[in-house]
Amino acid sequence: MKILAPILIIAFILSLFLHKYLDLGKYPFVKKISIGLICTLLIGALAIVFTNISFGKENVGWHVKYMDYDRMHMYSTGKSQKIALIDSGVSDFQISNKYDNSIALVGSEQDNNGHGTMMFSILKGYDEEIIGISPDAEVISIKVMDSEEKINPVTMVKAIEEAIKLKSTVINISIGSHKFNQEISDVIDVALNQGITVVASSGDYSNGDMMFPANKPGVISVGSLSANGSVSDFTNAPNDTTINAPGDEIKIILPNKKVESNSGTSQSTVIISGYVSLLKDYAAQEKIKLPNEKIIELLSKINNKKTNYAKAFSSLHN
């Protein structure tokens, strides 16, 4: 459509030139046809341009259309769900405007890194510039890293324990390690046994080794897709993930309130955490049992293109 508009505009200008150059106005019948054609070209060009103008409002991102947020939000907006966002904290404007659950296990509650702020905006949105995937879910920010991106395993264990204690229904871990940790693994098992869904990123290192805890059985592992539908080249172990979801050039907000796009399996992971919260909320509304095994099965079907994000809701009744 973007290519068609300039073509119609060029055709319109060329038609005007030919109409005048060939003096078609002296032939009444031809004049009617040529003027009709010129008007049609003008109206067509204006219609295409008009429908593609944002009038200062930025595009909300390709992933919104790809996953069909509008249709999904007809089923659920995540209202009954609690998503534990284990990350770098969130920004003041998010805390004051959106929710009141913020825990800092390191430093202050303020996000000094920016990563948690970005993830929160993908979940909840920001004004009209960013559409959140689960806008009505309660997000519990649990800060485990500060400006430096080093995370103590003991801190991660405490974070997951806090998420369990606060009755989270989904735990988002958009961070990972190259090393397995038994204590973290054990506390994740506690969460899984309580029906909490744990979602983790596969890693952004373009290799075949999935990071921990994404590689742990029972955890939903997430890689990234680009807008053309192919797996993003930075995704670790893309053939082994539960699902590869939109993660390339995703709209986010920074602590300074600047809206931009960036990429990573962190982005795709938090999108899937939000999506899972929609599924769980819809299942709760419809009084349908939805264990983690069923969620993983559904995501695998989406990944293999046997269904799509919106159709998966109706399949819960089967």
C-alpha cells in the first residue's frame, strides 16, 4: 500500500500533463473519461495516504497486528492475573500510575538500568503510544539487578520465593545464565508445583546453547521472531524453544519516557508472559482447568503454526 500511493500520485500528475498536452478537452466524450480517470487517481492516492498517516501518533508496532491484540483482548485483558517481573525494577512514573507492588532486593526500587522499565511497558503499555499485551494484569516488580547486570543466585532465589509468596500466577524471567544453579532450580519447582507458570528467555548470543533457567523442564523457553516471520539471528537454540515469539524491533519506553524500538529474547519472553496471563485469565473466567502442560502444548502448536494466538482461546474449550 505504501508503494501504491506514490504510483497513483505520479499517474495523476502524468494524466494532468497528457490531458493538457493532447488537448483532450476539445473532445467531449474523451474529456469526460479523462477527467473521471484523473479524479479516480486523485481520490485513490489521497485515500491511501490518508489511511496510512498517523497524525503524530506513532505506530504501535508490528507485533500487535501479528498477534492480533485486538482480538485477543476480546477474550481477556489479564485482569485476574499477577505477573512477577523479576528484573531491574521499574520507573517512578510506572509505579505511581499503574500499580503499587514493587520490591527491591538490591538497591532502591527505582530502575537504574532501564531493562525492567522496558519490560513493564510491553506488559502494561504506555498512554496511546504502546499497547500492553496484558494491560489489566497486576505486575509485581521484583528488582534483582541494578545498573550493573550481575545477579547473585541467592537474590534470584529470594525473588522467586517472593513471587510465590505474593501468589503470582506467572513469573517472567527475561534474564538468564550460562550456568545451572540447583537452588534456583529447586525454587522454580516449588512454583511449578503450585501451578505458577514460569517463562524465561533462551538467550541473545546466537548459539545453540539455551540459557538457564529457560533450559529447565517445565519452564516455557522463548526465542525471538522478526517482523518477516523468521527467527531472529541473535536467538539461542531456536529449534529447542517452547516458542519463538515477536522480539525484534518491539516498541518500549525508557526511564526518561522516550519511546523507541529495540530487540531481544527479553522482549519476546515478556510478550509470552503477558499472553499466558491472558490464557489463564480466560480459563479462570470460563472455569476451565489450564495446567502448565496444557499451556506449553498450546504454545508449541502456535510455534508450529497449527493454530494462532487468538484461536488458541477457543481451543481451550476442547
